[in-house]
Amino acid sequence: MCRNIRTLHNFEPRATSAEVEAAALQYVRKISGSTKPSKANEEAFAEAVHQIAHITQHLLDSMVSHGPAKNREEEAAKAKARAAVRFGTT
């Protein structure tokens, strides 16, 4: 599940709220051991996602980078190349 959490810091344009929310959702899914909570836990699950997304956005807004911003397309191409080598695909 956590393989879907991507680095969000130091990209241009900055991470969107949807990207932050998706990372928070993946994190909560991983630590709870559930991709979809039961009705009894649905509210707690949603609240955890909301709070983690909020603090993640705060963290990203507070961080300083001294390097150049990364390009999403270039980073995606690098990841695809690494996967091709790792899994033997072309």
C-alpha cells in the first residue's frame, strides 16, 4: 500500500491538496491495515486522513529547499526506468 506514497517536497508546481490527501489516505490505510474501514471506524478513519493531510501540508509549507525544484515528468521517467531495470520490462 505505501508504495503509492510519493515524495511531495521540492516540486514545481507545488504538491496539490489532492496529492497531499492521497498520501494521507495511503498512510492511514497502511497503519490501520484496512483499505476501507468498517462503518464503526469510518469516522475515525476519515478524521485521521484529514488531520494527517493537514499536518503534511503544514510540513511541506514549512520546509526549505536549497536545491532546484524537481520536475514531475522527469522524476516519473526516472522511476519508470528504475522499474524497468528492477522488473525486467521494456
